[in-house]
Amino acid sequence: MTAMLVEHPAVTEASNDAAPAAALKFITCGSVDDGKSTLIGRLLVDSKAVLSDQLAGVQRQGQDGRVTDLALLTDGLSAEREQGITIDVAYRYFSTTRRKFIIGDTPGHEQYTRNMVTAASSADCAVLLVDATKLAWQDASFPLLEQTRRHALLVQLLRVPAIVFAVNKLDAVTDPEQAFTRISAALTAFAAEAGIAVEAIVPVSALKGWNVVDAAPEAHWCGYHGATLLRILEGLSNTPAETALPLAFPVQWVEKFSSSSDTSQGRRVFWGRVATGKAEAGQRVRVMPSGKSASIARVLTHVRDEKAVAAGHSAGIVLDREVDVSRGDWLLAETDEGAALPVSRELNATVAWMDDEPLVPGRAYWALHGHRWVKAKVRRIVHRLDIHTLAEEDATQLEANAIGQVELLLQDAVATLPYQQSRTLGALVLVDQASHKTAAAVLVR
């Protein structure tokens, strides 16, 4: 698959009668100290989403008077402030006249890759920062930073719909136009080789605010003729719900019998978020892992209105007969021929390994699929991806932050689809049985 670089024309004004777009959830990622937290701080300040007392709290005395440390608007942990790094994901919310946003500020350090993966798994867009001052752009064949490549590959694997490269700190280089031209060419070549579809490549200065919310003071700065980063984000689409697939419903909570409830009519209500398809009365479903069948008698919304609920929304399901259903079970659509979704104990998957202990064949872990825990054994490591050459190489183990393909054997069968088809049904998490640390993100192939 070849990369697709979408031109970034200015976003047109929405018509007055158009429905407002849903909130866009995006993350900032990239290597250490590329300016991710500062960029988010700039978005918040220049979009007037920060109160004056909050702004005063991140100011310090500098040589030229009071200086605002924008990164402190998201780096809230004491360890983050002491070390000047981002450790955990920090979510912030802001809105413009065109759009609402949910931002996830993710760490750049390799040891906190699991936090970045967690945030990216549910994002509509990834803004991947590239620090121009760290690259030898004067050399036409300079390499990109390893963590830049790793984060871009992880974002692609996690099927984040839109990727925007923001080339930062161009105000601090001697020839910003040549630097942006060469860095943009390197990013485009890497994206084409890796099969990454890029929404835009934008030159920015998060520190000075150029091309973030407002345009740079110099027209066509760095030879760039496109929109600002915020304007590009305002025009992006949300991740579509997986409504075209058969119904899959992970049970999160079981409401006990309630004779006083008119909606449940004395039966248990199974609550959760519809993963795929649509839950509606009259559907035949199969309970996994028990394999028992039943029909949906009623579907309740989160406010207990009785109507069908589509993927991406919370629902309460009442079955037509009493069936043993517990938290972690799945309700799957059933047809005359049987289950509408494939069920298997054997998985061929891509894993992003995040544990300090290497992944080796034969080891067993807990696998989390929806709200269901099942034991999983690593049967074989098929190959490991070299993030520098993008070649698939033989491997006997996967070290921390490695990406590879493995074969897993589960203790019980689960209903999955390839991750490319369903971000919900195709994703699992491996957890170490002894330390209870998140060990890997698993993407079904």
C-alpha cells in the first residue's frame, strides 16, 4: 500500500444549518522533548481555553521578565514537573466556534510507550511532532529519529484514521524553509515506504504560536501555503462506528432483578457499550463463552428509553428468558446457521511489546478482550519488524518496544475479527500474570 499525502486546503466555513461535528479526540506523540506538551498548551492558550489564574500558575521569572511554561498546563504530576517530561497521558478539553476537542498528551519516552498506545487506541487523529533542531537536515539523506518512526508505525497499526506531522521548532533553525522542505520530504518517503496515509505535514513553532492556532507572522512561512494546525483538525472526521458488522455486545455490569422497574419487568438487565452492529428487540443472540442462545426482549438507552442502540453507545439488554450471563461475557448476533462472528482459540496477531521482560514462546499471560479475561500462551514468534528498514526478520524473542507477529493459543475461544476490520473485536491486551503489568497490545491479523 502506498502512502497518500492529502493536500491541506483551508477549511471552508460550515453552513449555518449544518449539524455540529462531534468532538474530535486526538493525541500528540513523537520523540522526547519534541514539544508535545508545549503544543497543547499553545492550543489551549490561543483558543482562549485557559483561565487567567491557570495561566498565572504556569508562569515563572525569566531573564526577560515573566515567562509562561506552556508544558505545565498538561504536565500535572509532580514527577513530570521535576523532570520536565511527560509520564502519563493527560487529557484536556477545549472548543472553538467550529468544533469541540479532547486532547491526549502522550509520553515520548520509550519506557512509557504503553501509555501512548492506550491513548492512540481510541483516537480519531494523531499529531506526531518532529523536532527540527534534532535532525541533521543539512544532509539530504539524514535519518528520522527512532521514536518518530516507532510512534508513526504504532499509530498506523492502531488504525488511527488521520495522521498529521507537525514539524516543530523551525523558528530555532538557520534556514527554516530548507529545513521544512527536507524534513517534509523525509517524512513523505518514510510514510510511502511504511504504507502510512498522511493527512498533512505542517510547519509550526509551538513556543511562539506560529501555524498552531494563528498563522505565522510571515506569509507562506517555510514555503507553506496550507492551513494552520487547528484549522486542519477542525475539518477532520470522527472515527465511524462499526454499525455495519453483526451485533457484538460485551457485558460490563449486570443489574439484578427489579420488580419495580417497568422497563426490565423483573428480568436482569445487562449493561455495556455496543461494540459492533445494532442492538434491537427481536434479535437472536448467543452468549459466549457458555454458547446459550436467547432473543433480545428489550433494549434500553442510558436513560432507560426503550429503543434500538447502535455501536458506540451504551445500552441495557433484557433477554426473553433467564440465561446465566456475567460480567465479561459477550452477547453475539446469531443466525440460522449459527454465530454470526467467527470464534476461535487460535490467534495470529501483531503485538506491540511493552514489558521490560522479553516475550518468548511458551510463556502464558492473561488476555483481556472487552471485559473478559482468558489465559493466553505464546505459541510462536513469526517475525519481528525492524523499524529502521521496515524488514520482517526472524526472532526468538521480542524486547521492550518491539513490534512483531506472533501466534497465540487461548484457553477459551473468543469472537474476533481482524483489527483492520474492527478496532473493538480485533484488539486484546496481554497482562503479566505475576506483576499484573500491561505487557502488550495485541492486534488480530
